[in-house]
Amino acid sequence: MENFSNWFSRCAGDWCSYRRYLTLPAKKDDTYATEFTIKVDGEKVGIEWDGDASSGNMNLTIDGDVLHRDIGYFTDEPNDSKLERLDEDTVVLHSAYDGMEFREEIRLINDDKNRLRQTVGFRKGKPFLVGQYWEERVLR
């Protein structure tokens, strides 16, 4: 069984995320920045964020190839994501709830100093949201 804890440990630290969201079919474009911190303790992952559009925190537990979240993207309810490893630097999260499905791909690059993320949200099999992120590790 894949050990995803090692990959999440590589993500630990402070980050700044430059985000662009495209809401479909109207193609409404929203761009903003978010600062966030990832803390990893074995199978437990905590994320805190503060940005132009929102702030909050999320607690995750890695259970084999399943990631348990205490909240979701568009819900305050807990949900799970199936984890898929594409290569040593890239993990894909597959989530589904409330009639929506999400595919989020996160790739570590540049000796783990940056992350590229892309999220696509589907409703009734059709994309309704595309998110693209350039994330830079903040050295303090």
C-alpha cells in the first residue's frame, strides 16, 4: 500500500498561493492570493489559511489511500478523498459529495519550493469550476 504521509510531509510549512478560479459556463474569472500553513504529524495533517476570499482551517487524516477531511470545498460536512499517486512528486485527490465531484492534482516542483495545483469540479458530469494555483514556499 502506498505511503502518502511521506508526500504530505514534503508539503509541510508556510506557503503563498496565487489562485485563479474560472466558474463555468459563464466563465467568470476570480483571482486572489492566499497564505496557508501545512502541519504534518504522522497521519494527521492540519491546514490553516488566510486569503483574499476566505480564511479557516481544515484537519485531515491519512488512512492508506483515503484522505479524511473534517470539511469539504463547498460544505462544512466531513468528506473523504481517494488518493492517487501519479509519480513521486504528484498526488491526485478524488472527492465526491452533494452531487459534485472534484479532481485535484498537486505537483511538487523545484526541490519542493513550489507546488502546482489544479482543481476541476463537476456537477452532473459537466465541469462547473476550474481552479489553477501557483504556490510558493515562504521561508521565515
